[in-house]
Amino acid sequence: MRTRNSFLNFLANEGSHFINVVMSFVCRTVLIYTLSLEYVGINGLFGNILTVLSFAELGIGTAMIYKMYKPVAENDYQGIREFMNLYRKLYIAVAMVIAVAGLILVPFLPSLIKDYNSYKDLENLTVIYLLFLGDAVSSYFFSYKRSIIYAYQKMYITTLIDTIVTFLQFVIQIVVLVVFKKFVAYIIIQVISSFLKNAISAYVADKTYPFLKEDKKSLPSKEVRKDIQKNVGAMSLHKLGDIVVNNTDNLIMSAFVGVGSVAIYSNYILIQSTVNTALNGLFGAFTASIGNLGAEENSGRMYDIFKVLNFPGFWLYGFCTTAFLVLYNPFIENWAGDKYLFPMWLVFLIVIIFYLNGMRKVNLTFRDAMGLYWYDRYKPIAEIIINLTVSLYAVIKLGTAGIFIGTIVSIMTTCFWIEPLVTFKYGFKVPVREYFKKYGIYTLVTVIDGVFTYALCNYLAPKGWMGVVVRVFLCVIVYNSIVWALFSRTNEYKEIITRLKQTLGNMKKRG
């Protein structure tokens, strides 16, 4: 059942992602060509502000889903109801906190936008911000019910709902932009779409798991709530670290460099996020199954699964790193125009950040599934201090590059070594040196592969869209050929191929 649900989750995630990628690029293209560059920047800036405010969620969702794996595996309906009741109360409180914090921030918006007064010709920025805030707040009143679907390893249900509603959202937004050219209307449609996705998912959860309605008052025992509080406390620090490192770049860029740079950066992030969504969908499809496995089996079995997933993790993120290096600027130049381009040395820094974060993904998937947040709870504090200190100092000296350098330094001095150390010591209970040895080999291969592919593409690829196609072809052929030549005889490669064949064979037998 774990394999079947993981495979269905994977298929749903990837199918949904393909549709969303196509539609989001069409919608962003229409936005770029119907409204000014500043609107693109404001869209990215306000989105990041609300992401920062979402710190109030404190990682409650991740901690609560982890706690539900055990009662779900044991069919303990009363236990599930108690967790869901607690989850609901916590998320209502979160919504209130975000609403108040968001409103308090309104008078300070001008200080977050360099040359604020020069954007008075835009539609009311306060109204736009309040729409973003309403979108964020309303989601917490329904989204907690998604957790029961995730805990039962049936993420494909919510994925289907999200895909249908989001597709309709993009279609209506495109029509509004082309016909009316009104950014406020564009955001209103986004708000309505978010509400519908969560409301429909909540309705499906109630219908699929009717036992949730039998008792809406009981809560977990005091001891269990205390344990949850401990995990949430640890997760809140991790969430804060993730928000500061990954979502304050636009805020610093807007305040010190300008909203125009945010608009340029947002297109790079849009492309990167489409890839990240696909890869997160792949590894996220296994999270619930890994959590269920951890509730039933031992750490040795978990480590075996980790080794199976770590190699394709490197293969996928190494390939995407190389692809970004050779495709970023040629694609954006043909798609949005050269005014949306960063110089190549800034692109190189963006690519490094993607690789460093990507190579953490498998490890973090297991850390979350095993609930090991407590053991590295102070890591995010160091990460935040280093990131903000370096970024704020370097942005004055180096501009946009300084922000990226701050992110790289904070990752390398904290996440790079602390996260695997915790997972291996407290989760797998085996030495971590083998992980770092593999990491070194994988990184060396990615660097060599990337440099060779980049040089070859610059030499052979023509200009225009044909050049983009040639670069894609060369990247796929060259990168994967080198990886196959180097790793096809290793145990990791053979193991993943064997397991893929077994999974596909089992799925075929089960229909």
C-alpha cells in the first residue's frame, strides 16, 4: 500500500506540476507584456512579505502530520480526531496572529520599497497588499483538514483539486490581464482560487473520513500536547531559519537595490520554483510513506531506503544545476527580453544556492518523516544571524551579489553539516562520514559536468529559440552520459533501477 500510494502521489504531483508550469508561464508572460516591470516586482515582494509573516504557523503543520502517522497506521480513530481538533484550534490562532501582524505592517510598506514615491502611478499598493494578506489568512481556516489526507498517504486527492482550480484561475487571470489590464483584479482571482482549493479539500476530507465529525471537542492528553509543543517549538526555529534564508532576499533587494531588481530576480525564481515543485513532489510523495515506515519498522530499514533515494537525489539536482547554468539567460532573453537578465556571474551564484538547497532535500525528507526537529533546533538561529549579517553588509558593498553570497555562506556554515549529522546520529544511528564522502564525489562530478556542458553549449548553440533547444539537447545527453558512465556499475545505480522495475511491475499486477 505504501508503494502504491507513493506512486499515485508521484503521478499526481508530476501531472499537476506539468499543467501548472505551462499555465504559470503563459500567465507570467501575459503579465510581463500587459503591465510594467514594477508590477512583476511588487508581486514578488508582497508574496515574500506574506511568506515571512507565515512564520506564525511555527511549523505546526509538519509536526502535527508527523504525530498522525502512528494513529493512522493503527486505525486509532479517536487519536486522529483528537489531533485534528487540536490542529484546528492552533490554525485559527495562527490566522489571527498573521492578520494582526500583517495589518501592523501596512504603515511601514514605503520603507520596504526603495524610491517608493516613484511608483505612485501604480494601482493602490495598500489594496494590493491587503489582498495578499487576506489570501494568506483565509487559507488557515480550511487547510488543516488537508493533513488527514496527507497522513493517509493520499496526497493525489488534494493535488487533483488544486490542479483543476488553479487551471481555471490561470485562464481567468489571463483574460482579465488581456481585456482589463488590472492587477487588482488579477490578485482578487488568486484569492478566490486559494479559498476554493482549501474549502473543496476540507469538504472531501469530511466526506472521506466521516469519523472526524463524531467528536470535535476532545484533545490529546496533556503529555501528548507537551510533546507536540516541544516539536512545534523546534520546528518553529527551523521554519524561521528557512523563511529568513530563502524569503528575505526580495525584501533586502527591494529596500537596498530597488523593486526593478526584484522583478528580474522573480523570473529566475519562477523558473527555479517550477523545477523545485516537481522535485519536491517527487520526494514529498515518499514523505508520508517514510513516516509510516518509521512508525512500524527500525532505523536500519530507514537507512537502506535513504541510500536508495540519495543517489537519484544527486542525479536530479545535479542535472538541474547544470541545466540552469546553460539555459537560464538564453531562455529568459528569448521569453521576456534582455531587460530581465542578470549578468552571468550573478546567475552562477543563484545556481550554487539551488544546488546546495537541492542536495539537502533527501536528508530533510527523512528528518521530517522521523520527527528529528528537536536535535538541531539551534541551527536556524546561527543560520539567521550569519545570513542577515553577511547579506546586509555585502549588499551595501556588492549590491545584489551580496545578498546571494550571504545565503551561500549561511548554508555552508550551518545546514551543510549539521542537518546530516543529526539525521545520521539520531535517526539512522550510523556514522555520517560516508554521507560526506558521497557528497564530495557527487559535487565534483556536477562541477566537471557543468563546466564541460556550459563550454560545449556556448561553442555549438546558435542564438534564438533554436539555441535554447540545442542547449536542452546537449545538457540532457552530455550530463546523463557522464553520470551513466561513472555510476552505472555502482550499487546505488543498480539498486534504484531494480526498485523501479519492481515498483512498476507491482503496480502493473495491481492494476
